[in-house]
Amino acid sequence: MNENLAALVPELALLGAAVVGLLAGSWLPRRRQWIVAALAAAACVTGLAATAVTMAADREQTVFSAAFAVDTATDVGRLVVLAALLLIIGMSVETVRNHPRETEYWVLLLMTGAGTLALVGANDLLMLFAAYLLTGVPAYTLAGFAKDAPGTEAALKYYLMGALLGITMLAGTALLHAAGHATHYGTLAATLPSAPYGFVAVGLVGVLAGLLFKIGGVPAHFWVPDVTDGAPAPVAAYVTTLPKVGGLIAGYRLLHQTLADSDVNRSLLLAVLAAVTMSLGNLAAFFQTSVKRLLAYSTISQVGYLLMALAVATRSDAAQRSLLVYLAAYAVTNLGAFAVVTALPRARTLDDYRGLARHRPDLTAVLVVCLLGLVGTPPTGVFLGKLEIFSATIDGGYTWLAALAVANTVASLFYYLRWIGPLFLPTGTSPTLSARWPTATAYCAAVLSLTLGIAGQAVLTVAEGPLLR
């Protein structure tokens, strides 16, 4: 039994910073609450450094009776989550500065970030459900952080959907335990192939329901537009990015580890979910005028593309690599778009961005890069991710799904252009700029998106390792 806590430095850094930050914030004067934000950023940097050391050692291990795995997928997931957390901290500074509950904001963000890391490495059904709760409960509070009518509605819908599908996930966990007489993935891989088909199928659907809620996939997507629109912009950036990283890697590990030899046709189920999710997200985005709701439906469509990797998790050797590359590229690109939205708090509709190129050419350039990046335009990272995931899907025998994804990609250009077009039209007023922190975050995200696309070969090399040997 390996209980090496040094393998959990990134997770412990976030949890430790949350505890210390909560205690420190209780004594710090209001004007010094920024220290907790600095502590949160330091915890993310510590986690990134520890992950770099782990990746350099190239050693895979499990801890807590093999309930948590530290491998290639965990390391890449940690890098994405911690880097994304740093970007969210940057775009949140002006939103929560001098807020009566500023410390609580940073603590909740650290807690839900730690839950996301737990999702990334979960190697046991009970660990998976515990991570689901740790990710969700602080996020529900963050959604209603503004304590206004839209935020309260967003938090209520987020919580109710999370509670309902969390119970469904727990029921699925119980059925898989009854079928396989274990909760650890390695044991389930040996017992589920001979277990009753119905128990395994229904149990898998229950567990996937919880993960679909976490990532915002159909049919558990209803909360996404309302929460994204009602929550503060940095929180909206969080809920449309980080839970997807944790949920998709957790889903991939579950399918790859436990069901490789099972007769349950999970590949077709995931392929259908991917097709419906990407199509519904794109179609709904066509008619949006609110920039936050447009990005909400955009993120639903992106989940559809990402689910393609899960559909071929046991059918293509390139599935894991394509998922990790796409997740990294999507995270920074989506956060870049939300950083621009955060920097322009009064610009809430597409028409409010009219003439931005004249007044703020720098933010216009960032927004164009991020929106075209979400389409999958070279040389951004999402282009590389889509190329990889489409290739893996074809290799896995789902050519029809790859063709549908290409068609959806072309169609998505329409609603992104609906946002880009007004940027270059004449107008007499300039959108009010919030402050420098969200702007700097937008710059960093755009640069990272381009870097991931240009340095593609290096990124693919990092993601080459198998999920478990």
C-alpha cells in the first residue's frame, strides 16, 4: 500500500492554502484581503512546480489503496487545471476586490479546484463520487456569490441539478459495486465482464449521468446557460472550463480502466451523446444575443467534440492524447474569451461590442484569436486538438461521427462571426473597461492558445504516455 503524500503535493497545496487562507482572512483587515488571493496563486504555482517534477521523474504510482492514480493523464490534467486556476484568479481580482466576502471567494475557488484535481486522478468509484461533491458544493456557492436575483437563480438551478444527478451517480455506483463486488477500477475490470449485463449497463448510465452534469453534456446540460449568464463572469469562466477537465478525464479513465473487456456497448452510447451534444449546442448558439449565453452554448458544443474521445476510449490508441491536447487548448481559449467579457463588464450583448476595434484594438485582437480558436482555426491550440480528436474518432471506427463534427465545426463559424463582425463596425461610444487584471489575463490566455497551436509537436510529445501501464 503506497501512502506517499509527496505524490499529492498539488492537491495538498490547494487544500492547505484554503485552510490557511480562511484563518488568515478572519484576522486580516479588509484592505489586506488580497493576501489570500496571493496565497491562492502561490498554491497554484507550487502545484505546477510539483507536477513538473513528477513528470520529469516519469514515474506512475497510486496512493490511498490505489484509489488515486498519478500518471500521464493526472499530470497533464493537473497542469491544465492549475494553469486555468491562475488565469481565473487573475480575472477575478477586480470582481472581488474589497468585497465583504473576498476571502471566502478565494477559499471556495481553491476548494473546488482541489475537487477537480481529485476528479482527474480518481481511480475508484468512491473517490470519484467524493471528488464530485468536493468539486460541486463550493461551485454552487460561487454561482450565487453576487447575491442578486440572477445569481440566486443560477445557484439554485446548479444545486438542484447537481443534487439530482449526484444521487443518480451514487445509485449507479451502488449497482456497479453490486455487479463487480468492488469499487476499485482494477478489480472491476476483472469482474464486470462476467457480471449481469443489465446491472453493468444501468450502473454505467448512472455514473455517466453525474459526469455529464459535471461537464455540461446532453441531457444534463440545462443548467449551463442559466448559470453562465447569472453568475459573475469569472465564476462563469470557471464552471464552463475546469469541471469539464476533471469530468472528462475521470470519464475516460473509468471507461478505459473498467470496461475494456465488457460487452456493454458504451462506445455507441457515447458517440450518440457526442453527436447530440455538439449539434444542440451549435444550434442553440445561433440565436443568442447575450455574449455569456452564447459562450455557454458554445461550451456545450465543445463538450460534444470532447466526448468523441470517450466514445473511442477503448477503440483507438490516440484517444487519450487527443483528449488531453484538446482539453488544454480549450481551457486557455475559453478562458481568454471570458477574460475579455470580464474586462468589459457593461458589454453584455453582441451589439455592445460594436466598434471595439476602434477603441480597444488589443482586446479586439485577443477576442478574435479566442473566438476563431474555439472554431478550430489554425494556428490556435483548438485546431490541433480537433485534428487529433477527429483522427482518433476515425481510427476508432466512427467516421460518421467525425464527419458530423466537421459539419458542426463549419456551422459554428456563423455564430462566432456574429460576435466578431460588430467589433469592426463604427460606433460613437467606447465600452467601459474594468481594470488591468482581466485584460492581462486575456493577453496571457490568447498567447497560450497560439503557443499550444504553434508548438504542437511538443504538446503531443507530452501527452504520449499511456493512461496506465
